[in-house]
Amino acid sequence: MTPTTLDDVRALARRPATLGGSRLLCIDGPTGAGKSTLAAALAAREPPALVIATDTMLEGWAGLPGLAESVDRLLRPLAEGRPGRYRRWDWLADAWAEDVEVEPPALLVLEGVGSFARRYRDLVTALVWVDADPAVRRRRWIERDGEASLVHRDAWVRDEDALYRREGTRAAADLVVTT
């Protein structure tokens, strides 16, 4: 991540609050693009930022279609200054786990595929689209999730592409970052 890119993202994260008294930064883009890396770099330079990965909020490999509803249920109470909640997906158990309570933070960074949706656009302070060459994204997928996960890749990418077409995510972005 170049210092200039990180400074640009930090500037977006400092916009006026849109999530009640909080700010909401969505870092979205295809799998393996570098969203988690950007979110971690931002959180290290912009405390106190709470980072939540959307992959903890979706029902496994086929969960993208229901993600926006889960995120919306988390965000609406936060917008009212109350704690929000989401149910955490346990990838190892392949099942829903505990509910996670989230107190309203100064800055909430949602990172991951599907972190942005039009249904809660009114709460989003800024949207960053992160992308990378498809070969780089595939390599990162394997490094992160292992060769065995490739059986899910084609269906995941189809769901991902459909989600981004439906939501117009890249076109809605305040900043586009290529890693």
C-alpha cells in the first residue's frame, strides 16, 4: 500500500459522521484484491477504528445473497446510537456461531466482498473499491484459503460478479485502489 493511497483512504475516513455519531468506511472489491491488507493498514494509522470482515457475517460459501440483510441489521441500531449485533459464521464448523455485539465506534471499517450495499448507502461515509489483476487475486485466494477451497471458487466468483452488477459497487466508489 503506497503512503499516498493510505493517506487518501484516511482522508475519506475522516469525513463527517453518517452512521449516527460514527463514520462508516466500506472497503469492497473482489476476493484477493487486498481489502483486508488495506483495512489493517488503515486501522493501524487511524485509531480507534473497529474493523469487521464481512466474511464473518455471511452463511458460508453461498452466503453472499444474504449478506446485505445481515449488515443492515448491524448498522441500523448503530445509526441510532445503540449497540448493533451480527451472528458470526464459524468457517471451521460450517455453522452459525455466537452473536457479536458492537458498540457504536468512532470509525467502523467494514471490509470484504459485499461490504457495500445500496440498502444502507445512506449510512456509508465513504466507499473504497480495491482491485487487482485476476491472476494475483487467484494466487492470494490459494495462499489464504488453500487449494482445497478452489472447489468453491467458480460459484463464489459468479455470486460476487452478480452482486457487484446488481449493486453498482465500483461505480459508487469514492476511491478506486489497484493493488
